Amino acid sequence: MIAVLGLAVGVLLGVFLEPDVPLGLEPYLPIAVVAALDAVFGGMRAYLDGIFDDKVFVVSFVSNVVIAAGIVYVGDKLGVGGQLSTGVIVVLGIRIFSNVAAIRRHLFHA
Amino acid sequence: MPERDDLPPRVTLPLLDLVQRQALDEDYLVAAERRAQRATEPGTHADVRRGSGHPRRVAAVAVMVFGIMASTAAVQTQRNASVADEGRASLLARIDGESDRVARLQEQIADLREANADSEQQVLALSEQQQSLTARLRRLQVRTGFVAVRGEGVRVIVTDEATGTPDGAVKDEDLALLVDGLWAAGAEAISVNGQRLTAASAIRVSGAAIEVNGVGIASPYTVLAVGDKGSLQANFYDTSSGLAFNDLSQRYGFEVDMQNEDELSLPSARPSMRVLRWADEGSSQDGKPRKSEEVEP
């Protein structure tokens, strides 16, 4: 429950404060969001599996965000930023889908 | 094959299968196992509670950060979209304006081309006109003594009768007859003793001496006439003035020596003779006097 509350507070903060992202980091925000989404769904599935661990969740969240943004950053520097971000999004998308599928099994027993 | 079974699945599995199978971080499993191990050990109940107590807030904070990131990204994308839309709209407006300008300029080009063609036509006509006018000016300048000329013609030397009787002396009328005859015979330029004859020239007598252009001259009188040397002499004796001059020379006995010359050189008239003092250029196209500036030496 407290996590849902945190999510609501975060969304409201983001919408109303409209924090300015530094121009250099702007291109990496969307990929970081997708990576964070993966971590969040992973955590949700672990919670439903009954093996949720906040330390693991926070570590996976931070590392997902940093690594995804870092890969795209390096790709940008090498001139293959577009392709690398596509690859990252494909992998994260597959993970998100399978995690969501597991969550669905938990919630609807189907 | 047998050693393959020993390898962990992350080595043997195809990448996509691996990604799908490991969608859940293995760390959760590892942490859960560790917790389970600790739970079996005595005196560590506090650890189990840790999972649902104060640390949950850390996860909530992480989720909150996620929310902030997601909404920020969304807001930003929206903002950028509006900026991009504006940029596109302004670009479209500019393109429209520029293509309008291009059309206008092309119209202008067509107009200018037409004007160019017209002007060229005009230039052609004008240069033709100029050519004919220059030729005419040339002709008039030669005829009126505005320029020095050179060319074939006839040299006439008239000398007073050798005995020196007053009747045998050459009179101004005699010279005038000679000159008139030469003009009539087709001479283009005439000079008498170096005095070029112009339209304003006069041959008259002043006392005993003959004056041409206001300059006194004496026998022998050398008359140079530029013209067709093949026909000038013959034509001269065909004119009434020429016949009269011939009669007079026969009657009074002054000597006339007329010879064809291949190369005659006539000076231009004196500058004072060439200045138009009272006449101005007429406005009609066939006005004979040309611009006085043009003929100024």
C-alpha cells in the first residue's frame, strides 16, 4: 500500500513541480524510465511470489536505471546510440512482458 | 554433450529464452533462500520482520522516484512535442512565405526578361540610328570643313597672267567660279591656299588682294579638291561654272594647271570658323546642325 502511495506522490510531484532535467541527461530519461519500469514490475512479481526484498528491489532499480542510461550514453558516444537504445528496450520489454504475465497469473490464477 | 549438462543455464540457453526465463531478478530468489536459512536458525526473528517493517519505506521511496521520473519524462515529451509542433508550424509558414516569394521573383524574372528583350530591340534600333547618324555627321564634317581630310582628288594651280596686266589677274569671281564648279563636279572637300572652305566661307576681294575665310591670299592660287579623280576633272568641265571659268581663263589668259593627285591632305577650317555662335540644335530630326559640342575640336 505504501508503495502505491509513493507512486501517487511521485507522479503528482513530477506533474506539478515539472523538475527540469539537465539538457545533457534529457535523452537518457526515457530509457531510464523503461529500465525503472522493469525493476518495478520485477519487484511486484517478487512481492506476489512472496520473496520480495526491499534491498534487492532498490539495488536492481538503481542499477537498471544507471546501466540502461549508461549503455545508451556510450552508444551515443560511439554513434550507435539509436541501435543500442533499441536493443535495451527490446530486452527490457521482454522482461516486462514476462513479469507482467507472471503477475497476471498470480492475480487471476490464469 | 555430457559436459553440457554441467554448465549453468545462462551459458546454454539462447539469449531470448534466457531473457524471458530470468525476467525476475535471481537476487530475489537468492535473498529469499538466505532469509529462509536465517529463519531456521534460532534467535533471528527480527530479520523476518525486517522484510515488512521500516525498510518498506525505502522501496516506497524508490517507487516514488520512479513516479517522478516517469511523469517528468511524460511532461517533457509533451512539452517538446508542443515546441516541435510550433517549430514545424513556423517552418511551414516560412516555406509558404518563401515559395510565395519565389513565385513573385520568378514573375519578376519573366518581366525583366521581357524588358530585357525590349531593351535589346531598342538598343539595336538605336545603334542602327547612331550608325547612320555618325555616318551623316562624318559626311557633314567633311563637307563643312570640321575635320581635316585626306584622299585622292585634283590639284588646280591658277596663276596670274605672266605679263601682269590687270585684266590677266585672277579675280575673286574667277576663283568662286572654279570652286563652285568643283563642288558641282562632286568634290567633297576643297581648300584654297591652305584655307579650307566651309559652308560659311566666303571668297571676296579686299582692295587688290583676294580674301578666303578672311585671310588674304595671292597668286599662285592652289585649289585642292578631294573627290573621285577619275571623274572630277571631266565633270568639272561639264558644269556651267566650270565652262564659265574655262571661258574666262581662255579670254584673260591666266594659267590654269589641273592635275589629278593620289594623295591630297586638306586641313580643317580654323576653329573660329567652326564654332556655332548663334545657331542651336533644332528639335526636328532632320535639323542639319548637329550638337556644337560634338564638333568642338
